[in-house]
Amino acid sequence: MPKMIVSIDEVVIKEVQITKDKTTLGRRPYNDIVIDNLAVSGEHAVILMSGSEVVLEDLNSTNGTYVNGKAIKKQALLNGDSIDVGKYKIKFIGDVSSTSFDKTMVVQPGQMPGVSAAPVRPPAAEAPAASAPPAPESVAPLKAASIKVLTGAAAGREVPLTKVVTTIGKPAVAVAAITKRHHGFVVHHVEGGGSPTLNGQTITSDPVPLKHGDVIELAGTQMQFVQV
């Protein structure tokens, strides 16, 4: 199934599967793909799916829609296309499940593809070494984590960090993203004029590793990173 991977500054903030014939993209909250940024129009673009074809159409947006660096009005999307909307990048991943691939062709020096040749025999298997190398150490599974709200009306609430990317904060005020990586969690500032902090230090757009007990302050609310 096709999907859109939305990122900013090379950090993924959301993934959206394209399941409907018409999927809207824009700043307004009623869109299927919401990008809350002033550079994005309220109704910026629409994604039209018909069978295996996916078409992106700009809805006369203020700042335009770009595919692979070129402004477009309406264009069919190919797997791997890069879409620019404001400061955000959206990578289109097509449905490749039904795509057929040619089998690997072995061509010997001096031969041209399409010319029949004797089948290539695989090299004889080498004798096993006297002692096999030790198996690599298994990587310990990532511990479960959550964000616990410490102040404000939602004080005491705990939000499990089960998704790859979890956004926190208030749109148009200050938004940060917590991303789950192979070896742990990181946090970075996504948008908004407010400056979020981690243990009193300003968080920028550069991802910062999180550890148990860290306190994030964002839009006047304090939250604690919990990992047990």
C-alpha cells in the first residue's frame, strides 16, 4: 500500500498510508495529512489514487508544491519521489508488492545480454573452517518508555512512547518530536517560537538522546521521560 513519509531536517515526524481515492494535505486540522506550518496553505494539495496510479495535485497553494525540486500543478508520483511542502519533505513510497522484477542475468566477459550461453556452474563450496567465528552478541531489546506530565491540567497523565515518532507540545506555539531509534530515544525541536528545554538546556533541531528521569519543558508544561 502506498504511503507518505513526512520529515523535517531529516527527522521523520509521521508516516501516512494512502488508503483512499482522495487524500488531502494542508495546514487545517480536517486534512488527512496535517502539516501545521505557516508556509503550508490550509488546503495545500490533494493525492488522488486510481488503481496503482497515484497523482499529486497542487490546490493553488501560496508557496507551491515541488516534486524532486520542480514546481508542479499535477503530476503522477513514482516510488521514491521527494515532495517539498514548505520546510517539510515528503517521500512517496509506492506499492511495490505487485511489481515484477527480472531474474538476475549472468553475463560473462565478451557476451551480450540476450545471447544464449552455457549455464554458469556455481563455484564448489569451500571446506568449513576448523573453528567457526563466535556468534555476534544479541542486541538487548529497547526498554519501554513513556512521557509523564508533571505540571498543568494534565498533570499525572502518562503517554506510552509506542510509535516511531511522537510529537508533543502545542501547534503554532512549540512542538517537539521524540523519535524511537534502535539504541534509544531522542528529542528535537520541530517548530514554533517557544524554546523547549531538556533539563534546563535549550533543545534545538539537532536530536538529543534521552535518559530515564530527563525533564522536558515545552509551552509552559513540564514532562518527564520515563524508561524502565
